[in-house]
Amino acid sequence: MTDARKALADSNNLEDLRHRLDPLDFMAGWNKHEASLWKEPRTAYKPMIWHWEDAKAGLDAAGRLINAEQAERRNLFMVNPVEGNHYASLRTLVTAYQMILPGETARTHRHSPNALRLVLDVADDCYTVVDGVRIDMKPGDVLLTPGMCWHGHGNEGKRPGYWIDFLDVPLVQLIEPMFLDLWEGLQPVDKVTRESEFVFPIEQTSKDLAAAKRDEHGRVRIELDAPSMPTTALIMEKLTSAHHAPPIRSTENQIFAVLSGSGTSRIGHESFRWSRGDVFVAPSWHYVSHKASEDAVLFCVSDRPVHEKLGFLRVEVAATM
């Protein structure tokens, strides 16, 4: 018997045993520093909102101070003010505003995390290139860059282009299969089209949303079918001032971007007023409800597929409004 094992065997009381276990990097389950299981989801991440007009002012200033080559991407991440967090918007997701100036390119790269973008304001000839496919952007487009797809951006127009990025980087950081490859410059274009698996054009999205019926909770929404994005669900929801759905909470983490209109959302115990271009987040297990002050469209990116695949998804509707 080793000395360590003999010392354990000779322990006289629980406190003595704990001290003899510590050097072996064991922790007694009856003496945990904090609970490892709890009755319902809890998160340190907070409901938050970031306003587009603030971000635009910051990006325009950055456009004068740093070029795309120096920055790799000229973007402003929306950081949840949780102690020790310097990047994530929610536990598994991050979002950022991005801008590209006329004549610039953002060089091609690829990475393990899945990414997508919602186009806010662009002139003609602002584009992305995904695996050699050039897609010219229009406001309201949703553009996909699935994990390990090469992607870069360019602006041949006469004014800046702005969009909102969404990525599952925090999830990849948690489970650690992170890879990044860099391309020298912009990947050559093999094809130019807006009919691609990498884009949901605003023209079609608008038609589908106009034809959508209310679901069992009274919401008018469509899901963008994106099987190449296995960790995120993409939802477009139409709101009117005459109708709103009951508060709903779920285990998923949700990022909302305002495509058009204005209104107020209640997340947990907090209310947030929003307008076009703003972004707000609902952490797991917070009741969420929206009320439009004028007709509006919200784009939601959530980690629901992860919860579904792992059998963790739970949804609850509030008994009263």
C-alpha cells in the first residue's frame, strides 16, 4: 500500500479525510463548494439591448481610424456584461455589427464555428464570397457561412456596407474543436448568383412571411431552412400593433435583430424599447414577449437545434399575459 493510500485508510474523521484527498485532486461529493445540479435552468447572462445608431457611430469612427487589413474584420461585438466575459453575447452565441468601406475587401478565411449575417444597409456591389460563390447583398438578406466554408467580403459600391454577424463561437470555445485557416486576400470567384444555398434573399423571405399563418401561440413566423447550420435556428417573425403573443420561455438562448419597425420586448423582468437595426438578447429560461408600436419584423437566431438534438429543449407558455 502506498503512503497516500495508507494515509487515506487511517483517516480519523471527515475533515481529516478531506485534507488527505485534496493533494490527490479529489473532491468529496458531500463537501462540494457549490451545487452541480439545480431545479431549473439558471444563467449569469443578462437580457441586454444594443442600439444600431450607437454602433453605426462607432463603426464610422473606426472607418477613419483602422483599415480592414489591420482589423481582419471591422466589427463591434455585443458583449454581455457578465463577470469575466469579454466576448460572448450569450452562453453559446455571439453577435456583432460589421462595416466595410467602399473599395475594401475583408480577406477570406474559414473556421470551425458556423456564422451568418443579416444585411442592414448596403449599396449595390457590396458582396460576400462563400466557397467561390459571389452573392451580391441586399438589405434584409440572410447570408450563411457554415463551419469550414471559405468566406470573405468586398465593397465595390460608393458607400459603406453594414450588417449584423451571428456566430456560435462561444459554443465551439466551450467544447473546444476550434480551427482557423487564412487565405491570402480574397478567394477567386467561380460563380455570381443570388440563387444559392448560402443566401435567403429578402424578396423570398418577405413573400413567405406575408403568406404565413399564426401558429398555436398566435405568432406569425417562418423558419429559414438551413440544414448546413446545425447549431442555430433562424426565425423571421412579423409583429403588428394590433396583436401580440403570450410570454414564452424556453431553454434556448435567443438573439433578436430588428429588421424593420419599432416596439417593446419584455425579457424576464426587464423591458427594452427597440427600432430598426437594434439587437437584443434573451438568455435561457427567461419569459419573452414582444409588442409592436408599428408593424415590425424581428429576426431571431437561437441555439435551439443543440437543445433539441441533446434532448434538453423545454418550452413553457405563461398562464396569463
